[in-house]
Amino acid sequence: MGDAFDEDCDYLFKAVLIGDSGVGKSNLLSRFAKDEFRLDSKPTIGVEFAYRNIKVADKIIKAQIWDTAGQERFRAITSSYYRGALGALLVYDITRRETYESVRKWLQELREFGSEHMVVVLVGNKCDLGQSREVEKEEGKGFAENERLFFMETSALQNVNVEEAFMQMITKIHHQTGQKCLESKMNETTRINVPNGKEIKIVDEVTETKQSSCCSI
């Protein structure tokens, strides 16, 4: 992970994992970042994060994914945890309905402390345990559609849709960033009306440079 951190990249995207304790947030992250899964995974204490470099279109994006404890006693870190995050995976366990019932609470917190334009993917994890399912896929999908979230069921154990869930979030963030850059460039030309009726264009020259340290968007 240290080598990846030193590589050049075009953008640094921060994203967060949220959801109740035990839904599999840490194993989703380790599967995505290192392609690892631990059956003896311990509850996260405080905050952990991992990096992974991804190529989207012609850009190298360093995804910085933060994982936090789902237990209430660690919620004091909330505001700093969400600061600067462009995306979130909101995770529940399909075999524990109470974790799905908590999704609304987490979403409310996300909207209170997070960015207005944050990309959110609702993730129903542990789909490999279908025989113990307590939340139907259609229910999760319906909630996501109503709240304008993306939706995917995953299995960190069997590596089902883990890559796809993170990539859906990161690709959408990249798309939004591209739109913002385009709007910014369009606004570089400012028109000012002067008393004699003429129009003056003020153009700010913006030069993109690839730096060894990534740009945080």
C-alpha cells in the first residue's frame, strides 16, 4: 500500500464506508483494496483507511476509502470523518433486518454532515447467505430508488460485486468532477458591460499540471 501511495495520480477521491457494526464494512474494504477476506475480522476501533489507484478514462484516481466503527460510542468522530468525502458506501447485512432498518438513520447523518453532491451507493452485503436472508433485494433496490441512491448486493466472502460497487461510486464521482471542471472552464470567460455599450471579455488562463502529489477534489 505504501508503494501505491507514492505513485503519481491525477485526483485524490475520499470516500467513506458507513453502516451498523458487523455488516462487513472492513471486509468490503480489504477485498477492494487488497483482495483479502478475514473470517476472524475484529470490530473496527475508531477509523481506518486504505488506498487504491484506479484508472478511469485517461485519469489515474487514488481512492482513499475510510472505514469507521459502526458502534454508537465512536460517533464523536462524525464531522471529521465526513469532511471532504465525495462518496459513500452505505452498507447493511441482508441477513439482519435491524441493520437495514438503520439505513435511514445513517443516510440522515450522511446528509447532515456530508457534501450535498456526495455519491451514495446502498450496499446489501453477505448475499452469499441467501438462505438466511431477512431483506429482499427488491426492498433494498426500491428504497435506493426512492432516495436517489445507487444500489448493489455484494459478498465480500465470495468477492461478488465488491469491485463493481466501489467502481460505480468512483466512476460517478469522476463524472461529477469532470462536469464541474467543464462548468469552471465555461465560467473562465466573464463578460462585463461597460457604459458605452461595449462588452469586455475577461479570460482567466488556467493551466493543468500533473504533480507528484495528488490533487484533492
